Amino acid sequence: QVQVVESGGGLVQPGGSLRLSCVASGFTFSNYAVSWYRQAPGKERELVARIISTGGSTNYADSVKGRFSISRDNAQNTVYLQMNSLKPEDTAVYYCRAGSLLTSYWGQGTQVTVSS
């Protein structure tokens, strides 16, 4: 049974930090690139960060460059998104997606709210 489960969201003040985790099971995780997306109310889902299967290359949206960092531990079937210097505009539901050339798997999302 394929599962992709995000965790680590919550309420944080502006300037604070959170670390999101994405744990996968039921497929060969190390063969998949993994991306974090987010969707704010009334907005389209947008790509935040991506890491290739080996972890050797990463990409970020311009809006989070220098503040967010994506990493992975294939031994633990886990990808992390470290989010620093959070802003109110980072408020959204964050989703994890594991993708290959043939298929992709999505998690259910975790809410991140940045507010004082």
C-alpha cells in the first residue's frame, strides 16, 4: 500500500522556523524525485522545492530561495523541508509529491500558518 505522509506543520510567528517531514512507503522511494508544493486559500498550487532521487540536486522557487532547504534520507524514506525566516505569505497547505517518469504519489498535506 502506497503512502506519503507529511507532518511538522503548525502555527509559527513571523521570522520563526518549522521543519516539515514527508515519509513514504509502499514503493521504491530512492527512485523518485520529491517535491514540496503549497497551496494558499484562493490560489493555485505552486512548486516550492524539489530534490532529485539521489539528493544531489535541488531547486527552489524564487520566493523561498535562501530561506528554505530541502533534503532527503533515502535510508529512512524521508524528505525534509527546513523553513526559516517564515513570512505570513508562506501560510498554506504544504504537500509532498514523489514523482517518476511513469507515476507520482501525493500526500494529504500539512497546514503551515505564519501569524503573530
